[in-house]
Amino acid sequence: MPIYAYRCTACGHEGEHMQKMADAPLTVCPSCQGSSYAKQLTAAGFQLKGSGWYATDFKGGGAAAPAKSDAAPSCPGGACACH
């Protein structure tokens, strides 16, 4: 069952609710009882497990390494232990 994030535009209360996809969206804020409780757009959280296509095609193989910059980092005062 998906977990949906909600936020009340009247009082700012935020909450997460586990609902079936077929359930009607909640509209009443549990904090202020107002009718401006709305579902938020959030990133889906999931983890792929096993030996499927994502492990063989995308997991650490064949991807180019990020380009390195030749420029030295600048540090305030000119002296630091970061490099």
C-alpha cells in the first residue's frame, strides 16, 4: 500500500498516510479540521533487489567516471587541510 504525503494549506500541518490507490484523497486536516488538506507530489521510494536487469545493466558496469577538474579548490585565507 502506498504512503502519501499531505499538507494543509491553512495551518501548514504535514502528515503521511497509508492508503490504497483506489481510496479517495483526504481533505480534512487532522490538526485544524479545515478542508484544505491536500496530497503532495513526492518522489517514490523503492529499492530493487535480486539479480534482475538493473543489477546486470546499470550496477557499476560500463559507466564513465565523472570528469575531474584540474583547478585547485580555493580556501578562505589560503591555508587549509582539505587538499
